[in-house]
Amino acid sequence: FRQRPARALRASTGDNERAMAATDLDLDVLIAGAGPTGLMLANEMARRSSTSAIRYQVVDAAPGPSTHTKAMAVQVRTLEVYDDLGLVDKALEEGFKMNKFSVYGGEGKQLSAELGALNGLSPYPTMLVYPQFQNEALLLESIRQNHWDTAKGGRRRARGRGGKGSQQDAPITYHTKLVGFEKKADHVEARLQDTETMQTRVVRTKFLVGCDGAHSAVRHGLNLGFGGKKYPQEFVLLDCELEKEEPCDFLKPGEAFASMEHAMFVIFPYKDGSYRLIMSRAADKEGAEPTLDEVQASCDLLPFKLQIKAPRWLTQFSLHARSVDQYSDSDHRVFVAGDAAHIHSPVGGQGMNTGLQDSYNLGWKLAMVINGTAGPKASAMLLSSYNDERHRVGKKLLERTDNGFSVVTARGWTFRIMRSLIFSFLGKRLLIPMFMTAVPKWVSQIFITYRRSKISVGHLPRATFKAGDRLPFVKLTKGGDEFSTFDILRGPHFTLLFVARSEEDLQDVPAALESSEPLQREGLTCAVLAVDGFDGSSSAPDTVQVYSVADAPAFAKTFGILSGTILVRPDNYVGFMGNANDLGSYVKMLTN
């Protein structure tokens, strides 16, 4: 199918160098790429459209949404992001939880690990198997719904090719390729080509974001370095059904399997009962077209019988580990995110999740600048913080996935030594338990932090977290009903929290509310977290909701404080923590 822009994009009539007012531009944000990263950024724009008229457009050279599985793991932090967007229930319904991973290293060498070591740290304690095309469909439908709701409210009416508004119309244009761009005095002129008619048009946009994958035109246009390496191994991927012998101790519902007896061979289940097989190739097979017989021969080496049936997708692939040296241009008008900024091995299922969170980080910052909430100085600081925060995350991710990939794909004597160590007495009693505690926390991405960011400010003595950390998940109650910190955070707004155990702790709340007034344009939710049996309902202003801590010992362990003020960013990371009377200077820094 084909979708056209939500508003007509006029062509440039020449090389106009004059500065233009924002209303003279075609768009506020042009997003190149309609994969998960681009669609997440579009969602960040769309869900703010009820309070501000952000003009955004997504373009992609593909004829329509992808139907390939590609990535398949949705990590805990991404599920939390989907919770914030109101999408998590559908994702959980359509996907399924991975609960066990078995590793086979030969006769008598077998390990099984239960997944779910994050219980209590998040309402979503383990990863979800949810293929990439389903993530894209979920995000695309959310964009359409937000766009349609806005149109019904009278603030914006979608226009398709024929000018008639409909729920199918959304600001996403397929068959359209970004072929180049040029930075002007205060905007970007992007050249877009219709891949069917080959006609080119020019659109003017305030910001351009490249979510256009490993061969990013935006990255090339910025001349960003993409340093790294290509791994020497070649791999085969097959999506298919499998006929298993019965009884079989492996591949029960929700279980993945990996063999290390001869070479790497991994089997992941899908919800519909089919499977994804990934295997490393022998050196003498590399470069040749993969065949079903080649994959079946590897299946025949497993400790149980498998017969390939109904193959859907067979391909060979190589892998790279690369990253840009910066995520934007020097004046922060052109950005890269997702695979346009970093590519790496599939170890840990991090790639798609990292791209989604690149956009989740950038979206609210762009919105603050476009809406005028942030002045010139604050705008530069906010937009530069995207590179400061996400570049560090991408660099560390590249290092960890590279190390992990080198281990699981080792050949020859390295492979044999590693296998012997894993299945040794020491490995089973010490290394594997340590591994199964540390790895789920790492792959979950809930421990990613922005503590070194210039917009992470303040501290509270004895707090178990710091400015720049994700706000911890804690259960709460209100009026006899159960809530959590995530219920307060849900939505595209800032959140101001007052932790209090007495009326004295709330004395500075009115002043804090007044000093945070500039954030009202972005939305501001205020709440008291009452601890130690304190009933703050009579002390808090009417505009502030009061919640009681459901489990005092758990709160003490998770938060570590009994009083203090916390300002949470729209991406649910702590921006400020300290005394209420110090909040004003932080808000001024964000807004000028």
C-alpha cells in the first residue's frame, strides 16, 4: 500500500539563503527511515500533537511496512517505554516471554538457565519475543491513532493524496527516498525522490533525523566516521517449522536452545510454533548460497532429531561492529539514530532496543525546542545532550556485544577451551551463576544511566539512585487502589515527585510548583510519595496527587530516602534531585 504526506510539501524555488521564520518551513522534523527507530521518533512527535502542532514527516524508500522478522527480542526497558506510550498490553498479548535457555556442549555437558532474574525491579521481568515487523506495526498504528485523534479534535486534519482525511492517512510516506540534503542558515533543505516516478522534490525542515539504517544517507551527508570492523565469520538464518521427535527434553514452549558441540547453532521459538535457526558456517561453505540441506545437516548433529518443514526465509549474512564518532552535526540540526549510528552483533538482542531508546531520548528534547519551551541557550544544551548521553551508551554497547560475540563464535582451540571451561565444575558452580545474574541485568537495559550528562543535576544523601538514572519501579497505593511509580510517569510529560514523611517535608512544595511553571507547556504531573505512614493528603496542594508507599522496606531498599524532591524527565530518567528550593535553578537551565 502507499501513504502520502499529511500536508502538502512545497518545492523549493531556488537556493534561498535568507533566514526563514519557523512558519515558512514545510516541517519541524523530517525523519528518514520508517523502521522501529524512525517510527518511535514519530510517536514521540505524534503523542505531543494534542498540546502542540509539531509538523513531522517520515519517509522511507520501501513500498510499505516490513514483513520480515529481522530483530526479535524486546528487552525489559523497551517494554517500559511501550508502557509509557500505552502500547505494552498489545505487545504482551502478541508476543511471548522467553523463560528458559538451554546450552548443549556434548554428551553429559548440558546447562539450562531460567530467565527472569529481574523480579521486583520492573513490572516486566524478562525479555519478550516480538518480531521487528510486529513492533513496526504496533508503532505505526499508534502514530495513525494519535494523528487521527488530533484531527478529530480540530487541531490538524490529515490529508492524503486526494485531500480527504481518514484514519489511514498518517505523516508517513513510503516509496520516498532521501537522496541528499543541504544545511542553510537556520534550516535544512532535504531532497526527496519518489522511487516509482523518480521525481525529486525539496522540502524545508527545521530538523532532520537519520533513522535510515546501516547505509544511512544522513550519516554519509554529514561525513560522519563509521569506524569498526567486519567479523570474519559467515552465518545462515532460517525461519521455518520443525518436526521434533517425542519425547524431547528441549525446545518446550518459551525455551531457546544453543548447541556448542561442533559449532554455534541456536534455535529461537516464535509464538506461532515456528522457529528461527542461526548457525555459523564452516569456512569451506562461506560465500556459497545457503541451502536447506546445509541447515538440515547441522540439525542432524544435534542431540535430538529435528526435521525442517515449511521454510519461510533462508539467507546468509555477515556482521559488523561499527559506530559513528558523534550523533549529530555541530549545530544540532541533523541527527542520526539506530543503525545509522551504530551496528553490532546480535548478542544480547540489543540492536532494535537501542535504536528505539535513541529516539525516546531525542524526541522530548526536540519537542521542547520546537515548542519554544527551551530558549536558545537551553536548546543548544538539550540537543547536544543527545550525543553526550546516547554516544556513551552506544560505545559501551559495542564493546560488550563485541566481547560476547567473540566468545560465542570462537573457532578451533579457542572454541574447545571455552566449551571445556563453561561445562567444568568451576563453570557450573561459579561462572554460570554469575553469568545468569549479571547478563539479564545487562541485556534488560534498565541500568543504562546518564549520570555524566550536563542535564543530570543534584543528589540526595542516602539515595540508592542518582540524577541520570532511570526512576526505580516502586509499588504505591491511593484510595485503596494499587499503583506504581510507572503509573505516575506514564505520558509525555515531566513528573515532579516529593518524597515526604511529615508536613515539614512539604513546606517548600508551593515554591517548587511555582519555579517549575515553565515546564507546564510540556506537561507537568506532580505527586507526593508519602512514607512512614504519613498521610500527606491534608498538607499537599490540590493540584498534587498523594500516593502512599505500599511496601516500606522495599521502598527503603529501592529509593533509600525518606524525603526529597525529584524531577523526572519525559523519558523517565531523573533530571534533578535535591531540595525543593533548589529546583528553580535547574528549571531555568532547561528553559532559559
